[in-house]
Amino acid sequence: MLMTTRRRFLAGAGLLAAAGTVNRSALAALPEPVIQTSAATAAPLSPPNGRPYDPVVTLNGWTAPWRMNNGVKEFHLVAEPVEREIAPGMVARLWGYNGQSPGPTIEVVEGDRVRLFVTNRLPEHTTIHWHGQRLPNGMDGVGGLTQPQIAPGKTFVYEFVARRPGTFMYHPHADEMVQMAMGMMGFWVTHPRDRHPHIARVDRDFCVLLNAYDIEPGSYVPKINTMLEFNLWTWNSRAFPGIDSLNVRKGDRVRVRIGNLTMTNHPIHIHGHEFEVTGTDGGPTRPESRWPEVTTDVAVGQMRQIEFVADEEGDWAMHCHKAHHTMNAMGHEVPTMIGVDHRGLVENIQKLVPDYMLMGERGMADMGEMEMPLPDNTLPMMTGQGPFGSIEMGGMFTVLKVRREQKRDDYSDPGWFKHPQGTVAYEWAGAGLAEPARSDSAGRSSMPRTESEQSIEMTVRKPTGHQGH
Ligand SMILES: [Cu+2]
């Protein structure tokens, strides 16, 4: 959903008119920035001009349109306050680019000369650092070090040649802690110019930028001084169940590009498939350096490209393996209640405090289904309805959907997987479990102790003569 009819027309028509139809005065003017108001995943942007490439899909994001100006690819980024839907039911007031956080993905081709106009509509100065790029030092975007800060209301121009193919990011290098905590960041992909020996062609190419926010339940603006205790762990500023699924066709070669601009590392895990890291922040990895894995850690400031053939049909979980990062906002002060017997207590307290609820007595799974009244503008801690009930997830979690019948170039959600008969875990219908034999406290167990362990135990147990023991 683009803001004006004209903008919608320009973007929908594959954009900002080809160079031949742009007149001289238009070329002297700033390229019109395209403002995005939706958090939906945009269809990949097939390049309307310039060198051809296979476009990426930014989950819950989009690629910035450009105009060609005498062979230079021109983009216009506007740094500004934005409203971002984190998931249905919660909107955050962030800072971002062109209407959203993260900003649009920039896609160019190796060897492209790129000119980026950056207009600052924030209440304070900013810059943009082009993370990972080879470029002239004065284009590196470090406020105070390589350029003056961009004051509110001003527009700066960055220009360089995209010298190497790979996965990059962009973010401010000005009041960096605050501006990144507020959501200012974006993805950059430089596609190879020709066939590259270490870059395979893929059928699906997804972009995920890892970010995190600390937004008190019921409020809208992130707390900017938080270093580690974030309460919203997001991909492209979306939390489960707001993160779109990765929809692929069985047999597709799939690439997922992951960049981490949070303040901690994220071990990204995919079910049902092995993948290889085919690229890092430094570019494509040499094939002889790759090994198969199912989880890869993405440290702060890093980018990882993982690739696999999606050859197992189904709905496969894909998530950060830090369990706290697949939860939405929750208090860290919730005590562990497992095993505590509260029978009768809740009823008594509810006579005094009608809304009182006890959390966590049998684990926390109940939270996933609890119809607990939440403050405005917050997300349940564990949520998401699957075909078999609550998924009990939040944060950095989504689903890789592999389908035989998914059409090529079709990114639409195929719905839940229909499992072939006899392939779903099922309830045992036979006799129940009798109480199993357990080893006793005298230490008779399947692992007999060594003599020395036994003698240590004797020493401890024997009274030593001290009074009062
Ligand atoms: Cu994580």
C-alpha cells in the first residue's frame, strides 16, 4: 500500500519511469521517495531497468524503487518517525526510513554506481553507515569521523560503486544506541554481475533483519537505554505471529540472508533440513569451507547467508534457539512456580482480588491459551494458533512452508500442511504406564559408584564430634 495514487502508479508500473522519459528538470530534482504504509511482504521487485538480477523477498518488507540517472542508480531514503505494526494488535512508534522500520531493502548489482539521497526528518541529526561495503572513506557514514552530521531538515548525498556482491546492512552512525533502539536500519543486497563460482542461483531468496525493542506493555515507544533486557525480539521489526511464513515449493533451492543488528547473538535454527552457510558479512564462502548444520549463530553486527534444498514437505518451524527470544513481552520478575501447591489459594485470593490469576504452577504452557486481559497495545507472551492448538511462541519464530503444489513465483501462504495419513504423532491408546522402578537412596543404581565416592559419602554422613551437628 503506497501513499499516493501517483506513487502507487510509479511503484506498480515498475517505477519511477525509465530514464528516457524523465526530463532534464526532473533529473535535477531529488528522486521522489516512495513511502510504504503497510507491513505486508511485498512481491519481489523485478528490475525494470539496469542490469538484470534475481530479486529477493524481504519478509514483511519491500525493496526501494530507484531511478536511473545517466547510468547511476538513484535512491531516496527519508529518515523519519514511523508507525510499525509489530504484529496484529500492537503498533510501535519507531524511527525508520520511508514510512517503515526497517527501511526498504536496497538491491543493486555488482559494479552499479549508486547515489543515495538521505533526507533527515528526525528531531535530531543522523547519518547512514553502509555496513560491510567497500567504498571511499568519506562515504562510510560515521558522523564526526568521515562526514558532518546530517542536521534535521537537511539532505545529504552518498555515492559509490557497489564493488562486491553479497549481503549488507545500513544503519545510522550518529547517536547510534538511540537510533538503532528506535528501529533505524535496513538491508542491502548486491547481486553478482555475472555467474559467480561461489554464488548459486536460487529459487527463493529471503531477507531477515534481526532487531529487538524494549516496549513496556501498554506503551508505544521503545526504551532507548536498554542494553540486553529487550522484551520484543523481532525479525524485520515483526514478532510472531506477525512474521510471514517462508513459502517455498518442494525442491526449491532456498537462500535466507540474516543480518543481526540487536545487542546479542541469535542461533537461527530450521527444522527438517540441513543448510550450509554460503556467505558471511565478508562475501560468499568458498565451497570447501562449508559444512552442513541445522543451527547457525549470527553474532551482533554479522550477516549470514544460509542455503538448502527444501525437499521435505511440511510446516517446519524456523526460529531463534534462545527460548527467551521466542516469547513476547513478559516480566522477568515472574517467579518459578512449577511444583508449588496452590490448591485453594487462588480461590481465596480471588475473593479479595477478583482478577487475580496464578501463573506457572504447572509450567507456563497455560499462558498460550489464557484469555488474560492484556493492556492496550501489547502482545500475548506465548501465542499463535496452529492446526493442532496454540503454538505457544512469540518473538523470533516463523514457519517454513514446503509444498509440492506451490507455484513458481508464488509467495502466497498455502495454509496449514495436510499431513499424509499415519504421519502425525498420536496418542497411545493402550494400557497406561505402571510406576517404574527407581534407584533407591542408598545409591544402588544402574551406575555403581566407585569406592572413593562411597568413602567420601561416609565421611560426610558420619558425625565428627562437633556439637550441634
Ligand atoms: Cu535470539
